[in-house]
Amino acid sequence: MKAKHQRLVLALVALASIIGAGLLAASALKDEAAYFYAPADVKAKGVEPGRAIRLGGMVVKGSLKRAADGVTIRFNVTDGKARVPATFSGIAPDLFKEGSGVVAEGAFDDKGTFVATNLLAKHDERYMPRELEGMQYNETTHEMKVTP
Amino acid sequence: MIAEAGLAALWLAASLALLQLFLAVTGLKGGKAELLAAMRPVAVGQGMLTAIAFSLLITLFLRSDMSVLLVAMNSHSAKPWLYKFAGTWGNHEGSMLLWVTVMGVAGGAVALFERALRRDTHMATLGAQATISLGFYAFLLFSSNPFARIDPPPTDGQGLNPLLQDPGLAFHPPTLYLGYVGLSVAFSFAVGALLTRTVDAAFARAMRPWVLGAWILLTLGITAGSYWAYYELGWGGWWFWDPVENASLMPWLAATALLHSVTVLATRDGLRAWTIMLAVIAFSMSMVGTFLVRSGILTSVHAFAVDPERGSFILALLAIYIGGALALFGWRIGSVREGAPFELISRETLLVVNNLLLSVILGIVLIGTLYPLMTEAFGHKVSVGAPYFDRIAGPIALVLMLAMAAGPLTRWRRDRVPAVAKRLAIPAAAGAVAAVIIATLAWGRMGLLPLFGLIVAIGVGIASLAPLWKRKLLRTPLFTWGMVIAHLGCAVSLAGMACDSAFTVEKLVAARPGETIRTAGWALRFVQIMPLAGDNWTALQADLAVDRGGNAVMMRPQSRFFTSPPTTTSEAALLTRWNGQLYVVLGEEVEGGRWQLRIWWKPFVTLIWLGGILIAFGGALALIGRERRGWLAKWRARRAVA
């Protein structure tokens, strides 16, 4: 093979693999990117069971219950407009508590309960999950204020 | 006084950088290569001044000088000295000062030690290094001054994020930065070669040790960072595809590709334009990473500051440097002559495949990291996590491993398929045997990716040793050893990753003191829970007597409470055995006096980091081997003259 042809072959292979990888990435992003939902979005749009999403809002006061096994918790997440039941097995972050913000990663089961595989709560006073920026929860009225 | 001296040193360093640039421009324009002699002390002086400024900032942190804003914001007098010391770079301004320090010192080293480069290229390289430094000096001095005072000084500081209060912080960020920013040298070399039209084998031989050096440190830094995240976060994972982790992985992928293409350029004088391109991309990825992390545009454990002004400043620097380098590339690349040709079946082709696959993985990581930003512009909040990266980058990485196995067993320039196949027969057979054994033992209990990962790791591990086959081991050159060990390291690391994701056993319980928990052949007797106090924290500690049919060993996971700033962290307890690690995390107290415990048995997980260390060690051997050959040649030449 002549050097010119060979260069062409290499360039074509390179181009094909880059385009292929781009398409692959695009299709995977469509499937795997976890969209952020607030409870009101869940109620309005519906989320199919098993699809990985992030659910964000505040933990409703008085809704946090611990199962007998000591490691499973149930709670409701609200954004002031709707409520979604959620469950989590594991060691919850220390700043995870009632009336406090949370972003839960996971998927809905068939009964409409959100099964969280990971909880992202505030790390410390300075850190807040980005999705919850501007959300404030009124603990007595259970109202959410959203300041853009 | 110390703060003012530090600021003065920084200003002086910046003016020396300006002088360095001026000398380079005058020298290159007037064709006065002898000006290089004048640039050397300037570059060295600049490096020393940045080092002085950085040492002064360390001094301020060690003294807990609360009249300095940065110290007051990020330190606390009650902190142990190690964290005062390491806290210097555990914040935005300090880490940017570390950045310019590494850049200055690297520039000084290039001025002092580089002897193989043509003189005009050397000047242009130092000029380019000064240009990049200037942008970051401006960033520090105008928008992130680490030495700013606060008046009146507070009585005490706000403390350092307790997650960062770990001995790992003293080692992992500086190493990472040395590699990360060390790549600026490769960038400057590329710019220098383009400006003076010297893209050839001799240039590649001069550039290679610098690339190799930065790459070794980057490898070590990423390995250390991964282990740090593994034991400090207490989540049992070793890689989270966090934007900041990706920010260090992307330059590494580009640098690994560069390392291989520069070898093609140095030995076979091929891939000229591509090598220059990669050198530009590698450091561009370092800067993109810095932008992502420092602008606060992405949420991350590592994001110190959310500040749009700083973000736009770094974005502007990014646009100028990357855009400038790419424009120069487009303008000058036509004048780079075609390199030496090679046949389709040759080591060159496999190295091209390596480069292509590494670039594709780099693209995939970059897209995944930036995708949330792009969708947020359209009002959708999205996160891209492990499922995306594993699904797409995983299989490509496995194919890359196969190319890695075949590469060293294929001849330069021209080879024949049957000959290569013959050399690959034994590793392939071993891989096939492993495949059959693993598939019969673990079919259905193991994901496809870990299954293939383990098989590929075994085959590639054996193939990576094959270049030593039938050679006199003591007479084998050090750089061949280096390559063999680095490739073996990849296989070892892959084996660790596959074992961890396939065979990890996790147990989550709430237990009372006195109970015994059994999992994966281990018995953990929960002895007691007791309070504990450290320098700036109090803790609850669980004592567990752990055994596997032998003598019991104590494991002591803790839950630590820090007061400044008020935070709780969990300190996992780790027990390392030759065949894996037992990992225990203490949770909170629940009804009935029970305590949450999360226990993992992770078979062969340590191979992941052992592999990383092997890769870096292989790189070090290759570096010493190449350099020693240069020294020997020089020594012989001198003796011949005498």
C-alpha cells in the first residue's frame, strides 16, 4: 500500500471511530443521564419505574420512620406542591434530617415509592446540592419557597 | 510582614516572567540564540520566587496568622500542624498559588536542565512557558490574592473542611498538581517547536523525559486520590466519576496518548503533527479541569469557591491559550514535513490505535462531564454518573488493553500477522483458559464488564511480560523493563477493578455491642462503643474483634464530630489481607441501643492501587533508563576526547 493510501485509511478509521464513539455517547447519555425531578414534576410528568433519576426536595417533618431492621428508613419528599414517598437502606448522611434538603439518587418501584440508592444531603453549612439552590422550606406550614 | 513579602515575591516573579517573554521575543526576532544564556537565570529566578511565595504562605498557615484573610477563612489554631500545613493548598487561592509555583519551578527546570533542545526552540519554549505563567499570575494577583489581609483580624479561623483533614491531603494534591501543571512544559515545547519549525525526532527525544516525568506524577496523584476517596469518604467506592476526578483523568488520558506518540516520533520520526496536537490537548485538559473545579460551575466535594468572576477569568485564559495554540497549530502545521511512513501491520499502527482509543475515551469523559452544563443551559438539571461512563468507556478501555498487549510484541515499521499471532499465542491461550474457568465458576453471578475485564486482565498480564521472554533479564534495557512493568500495572489494576465490582460482599446491619456479625467468611464481634477525643474533634468509636478462623484483630471505625466548621465525618476501618480488604463504617445509633454498621469484604481491591503504583514505577524506570543512556553516551564521549 502506498503511504498516501495508508494515511487515508488511517484517517477514515479515525473518523469512523470518533463518529461511532460520539453516537454511542449520545445514545448512552439519553439512557443513563439522571434527570433531576422535584416531586411536582414527578406528579405532573410521571417517571417510569426503574429509570435512574435524582429526586430533590425537603424531607417532610414527621415523615421520617425507621424500619425494624435499623438500617432502612422511609420518608416523604416535598417541594411544597407535591409529596413523594421514598425509602433508603444504608447509613444516611449526618445532615440528613426532617425539614432539611435532600437529593436522592435512585429509581421508582412499581408501587410509586422512590427507592434511593444514595442520599446527598448538605455536606456542611457552606455546601448545598446545586439542584436545591434557592429552595426554602417553611417548617410550620410545610410550604416551599423558591427564590430564583 | 510575611504576607507582604509573599505578595512582593509574587509580583517580582510575574515581572521576571514578563522579562523572560521579552527576551524570548527579542532573541527569536533578531535571531540571537545567545540570549538564551540570559534567559536561564531569569527563568530560574522566577521559579525560586514562586517557591519563596509559596513557602511564605505555608509559614502563614503554620503560624495561624489570622490577620491574613485566607488563613482566617480556612484554618483554625486548634488544628494539628499537618493540617495547617496541608491546608495551605486546601482552598482556592492556595491551590492556585501551588499551580503557579509548579509552573515557575518547571520552567526553571527546563531552563536549567534541558540541553538537547536546539537553542532557538529552547528560547521559544521558555517564552511560551512565561506566557502561560503570566496569565495565571494575573489571575492570582488581580482576582485571587492569597496574601490579602483582613482588618480587624478575627480571634480564630473558620477551620478546614474536616473531609480534607486527612494525611492524604498532604501528599495527593501536590503530586497531582506537579503532574497536572507539569504538562504545561509539554505544551510549551509544542509551541516552541511550532514557532521554530523543529518538529522532528531530536525534538521528541528532548521532550519525552518531561512528558514522562509529568505523567509519572499524574499517575501517582490519581492513584493516591482514588485511595483517599476510597477510605475517607466511607462509601466503599474507589472512583466516583466526580467532575474533579474526571478533570484529573482527562489530562492523564491525553498524556498517556502523548507518551506513546512521542515515542513513535522519537524512534521512527512518525506522527509529527499528531504529537504536537496531543501536547496541546494534554495541558488544555489540565486547564479545562481547573476551570470546571475552580469556577464552582459543577458541584463537587472539591469545589471550594463559587465565584462567577473567577470562572470567567479562567475561561478567558482558557480561550486565549487553547485558542492561541490551536491557531498556531493550524498556521504552522502545513510547514511540518511528513514523517516517516510505516506499514499497516506494525507497532506504529498499534500505537496509533492506542492513541485513537485513548482520545475516544477522553472525548467520552469530556462529553459526560460537560453534558450537565449543556443541558442546564436549556433548563434541564441532569447528572451523569457511573452507568454512563462504565457502559461506554469500559468496553473501549478493554479493547485498548488488547491493543496494549499486542503492541510491544509487534515490530516497528513492518511485521506479519502470523508472526504477531505466534507471539500472542501463549497469552491468548492463557486468557482463553481463564475465560473458561471464570465463566464456569461465576457465570450469571458476575456482570459482563467485570467478567471480560478479569479475562482481559489475565491475558494482558501475561502478554505484557512476553517481551522479556527468552531475553537475558539483566541485559534488558531499563526502559524495556519500564514498559513491561507499566503495562503489567494496567493489567493488575484492571484485575483489581474487576474483582472489586464482581466479588464484593456488602452487609448492612444494626447491631448491639456483644453481638457477632458474620459475612464472607469473617466473624466480627462487636465488643463495645466508646467516646474518644482528638485535637479538634470528638468521636464515637466501635471496637470490633474480627477474625476469619485465626487470631482476632481489632477494627475501630469512628464517627467524628468537628466543631470548626461543625461537621461529622466517618472514619472507616480497614483491614488489609493478601486477598482483599475488609472495610467497616460506623453509622448512627438506632432504637434498642443498636448501631448501624456497614461492612464490605472486597477481594483483591488493593490491586487497583498496586497497579497504579506499578504503572508509575514503570514510568520511572523508563525515565531513568533513557536518561542514563544519555549520561553514558556523554561520559564515553568525554573519555574518548581525553
